[in-house]
Amino acid sequence: MDVLWCVGSSNGACVGNANPGATLDQNGVAQCNPGFVGTATILAGTPSLVMENPDSGPQLKVFGSARLTCP
């Protein structure tokens, strides 16, 4: 299964349609959004097959995380 990269929370949930403060490219390179000040949690993992809410992102089953601090 492919690895999914997303901005999310420490429990492995991707943020979906919300403005996460950062963007990721297909290789997992994160970049702060212009004007965002704070911390974004970057996730990489395998998505669960069930999405409970279409406005939220997938919950990752197995994942790793990192924090991106934006000025």
C-alpha cells in the first residue's frame, strides 16, 4: 500500500478540507503556508479504508509524525 502524506494531528487524523497551515508535495516535503504562524503536524502512513466524514481527512492506521514550526 502507498504511503499517504498529510497535515494532521498527533492521533494520526489528517485535517481534510481545513486550512492546516502547511502544504506537502507528493514526496512529503512540507512548506509553511504564507502568513501562517504556529506549528503544523506532518503525518506519513497508511490510510484506513473507511472515511467517516467527507469534510475530514482519513485516519491513518500506521503512521509517523513530525512537527513543522512556521515563523
